[in-house]
Amino acid sequence: MGQRVTVLIDDVGFGGEGVGRIGDFVVFVPFVITGEEVEIEVTEVRKSFARARLIRVIEPSRHRVRPECPHFGECGGCQYQHVAYDEQNRMKYKQVADLMHRFGDVPPDRVMPVVPCPRPYGYRNRIMVRSQWNGREQRLIVGFIRHDNRWVEEVESCAIAEPELSAAIAGVRSNPPEKGGLKVALRKFPEGWEVPPDSFFQNNFHLLPGLVDTVRERLRDAATGRLLDLYCGVGFFAIELADAVDRFVGVELDAMAIRAARQNAEHRGITNGEFIRGTSEQVLPRLLAEGGAAGTTVLVDPPRRGCAPSLIADLRASRPRQLIYVSCHPATLARDLKRLCEDGVFRVENVTPLDMFPQTQHVECVADLRGDGS
């Protein structure tokens, strides 16, 4: 603890930390790039690894750039603002391919290049501003959780937020919550969509067409006539893909989201489908029994924790012709792909990463799986 050493960064893993070595001992360092020589200070020592903070870059990578945000390196929202954007996507490709191979048994050649975002800054349409009481200064701090602890870092703006949301931080600072520990959600709602305040919607409008195009291409390639959209939220995928199938069914537990989905379909004149309230685990077996698995694509877009084991068991038992898995967490995606593909029940055609979260460790993925007879 406290030791200062010079290390060479061998890699940057999923999560954004660089990997160096002190002798044979692994040390994780944030805000570095593969190939850099850096001076670090050890801040934590465990049995098999250590963590350190970056003191200075001795030999910088040619991909190192100046971050656009003055809070970068303290605020925990971004991990990659110091990396040129093209290199960010090369890093994310390698990270996804490594995760898929290591935890999902997916060959690296099945992972496609990362689809870049046309707007690497100013894209995020929802941010959560935190408040925390600073006893030493006797005042309320408003900002985001730091990268190295659970304290709030005071911020005046956010470089990755939509400009109007970044500007709205000043309003929260001038009219802060009554006490610390409270959160204020700032959100820009999508035009033309009914979205209840607490319902999910993709947080990047600028790459959303690319996400839809990717899913549509996979759906058309399988040539199924029926789509089951599980975890459908306000009906986004089902409605956007309605013209690519004969029939669709959206399934969602949130009652307000289901009402919104029905309104969204009605406003667009979509009549070849329906939205059902319920859990995916409860509804899927009946829907597949009614419509048949051979001509069905099942689309899942679950929370970060991934699919419930019971849903994976139902998918394996019913074997729809195609399963499209949309995920914002590659590690849980890889875990679920391995479970789905055990004993050859499904096979992974491809995994396409999309950079819905520039400047951060996160990446969206679309996996195309095929079942029996496809």
C-alpha cells in the first residue's frame, strides 16, 4: 500500500481498468491505454492482485487524447475520454470477443466489428444526479458518484449528456434536494413515443436507428413470420419491426408500459400484433405452443442481470427457430449464451456490438442464435 512503481500496461479489460504487472503480480489501473508506461501508486492489495491509481503517464499511447470533460478522472460516469474514439471501439471489440470466447464458448470470428455512434459526446438522454451532505463544509454536494468510492463528486455539467440535460444540472444545483442521499432523474423523452416516467427506453437516440437496423437484418435473415418480443417495455422493438413479420406479440410485466405500448402501436396504425401483460417466463410456453416454434423469432432485451434461469430452460425446451438477444451487459450475455447453447440446442450465428455508450466501459450487443432446423 502506498508503493510507487513504474509498470507497462498489457491490456485494458472489460470494466475499463488497465492490466499491468509488478513482477508476476497483477495490478489494475484506471485511465490508461494498452502499451503505455505509467507511474502508479498502489491503493489496495489482495491475495492475487492489486489496484493502483495513476500518478503520471511516462510513455503515452498515440491514441491518448485530451478529455472533453473537466470532471473526467474524478466522476465515475466515464472511463475512456482519454482514448481516441476509434480506439475505444477497437478496445470494446476485443473486450466483447474475449468475454464471448472465455465465458460463452463463442468463437472470436462470430463477433462483428463495433458499430460506432455518430455522436460520441452529448448523446445520453437520461442521467441521475445525486446529492450528498458534506459535513466538513456544511453544505449539500450535487453531482455523480466518484470512480474510486461512493462519495459524490460535485459537477457543473456532463459532457456525454444531451446538451439540455447537461444544462439542467445547474438548475438542480440552484434548487437542490432537501437532504443528502436523494437522486434527481433528468430525462429527455423520445419524440412520438409514449413513455411513462419510470419505464425503460434506450438512452441513446443517435445510434437507435443502427440498433433497429441490426435487429431487423438478423430477423429478415431467419425469414420467420412471427415475433415474440419479451421484456418489450413500451413496445419499441415490436413496433419498429412490425412491418418485417406477419404477427407479433409483446410481453411486459409493467402495467403502465403495456398501456403505453398499446397507445404507441395505435398512434402508428400498427394492427398486426398485440401486447400482453405478464412475465416472460409465464407467457412464453403458451405463446410458442399456440403459434409454433418453427416459424417464430423470440427477441429478448432483459435487464443487466440477464434472463431468468426458468426462461432459459423454456427457450431450450421449445427451441424457436431464432432467438435475438439484446444486451447492455456482455458478461451476462456470454453466460446466458453458454447456457442456451449447451448440447447444441442453439448455435450463435453472430454477436454485433454497438457503441450505445461512448466514453464509457459499457457496450450494447445483439446476438443472433438459431435453433433446430434453421
